[in-house]
Amino acid sequence: MKYSLRNRNSGMEIKRFSQAPLGVVSLLCAVLSVVLFFVGLRMSYMAAGEGALMVGAVGLFAFFASLCGFVLGFVFLHYSEGNHAYPVRCIVLNALLMAGWIVLFVIGIL
């Protein structure tokens, strides 16, 4: 939904832009990363701590999902014409998720 209203007397223009699909995909990548975190927790619990390879693969996939969301957030920020609050929120959320995954991987290595 993209429309524009113009006031004839003052010459002011009010623009309304809907969210771009890249922003929605960026948010969905963040949600996927969080869901995969809980899937990894459940897999680890069900395997009684012995499912290291599968849990690691899920965690790595979740890290790459948040990385893709981070990149798409920057692309959305660069190409969006309207409000920049939504892409900034997606970038911050995906950056926090990536930092969390990096911390979990480092703890797992040590």
C-alpha cells in the first residue's frame, strides 16, 4: 500500500508507505533463529546431552539465519523510502541474536 496525500493550499505532502518485503523477511529470519534456539534446547534435552552434532548443526543454521536477517535489514534500510524505525529494529534484533550465538559457540568450544 503506497499512497501520497497533497494539501493544495500549503503544498505539504503526506506519504504513507507499507513495509517492504525485505523487512518482513529480516524479521522472519530473527524469529526463525529464536525458534531454532528452542528446537536445539529440546533436542539437547531429549538426547541427554549426547546430540552434539545435531544441536551444533541447528545452532549453526540459526546463526546463519540471523546473519541473513542482519544483511537483509541493512539492504532494507538502504532502499526503504519511508520510516527507518522498522529496519533499525530488525538490524538490532538480528545483531543481538548473532552476538548470542557467537557467545554460545565460544562457550561450547571452551
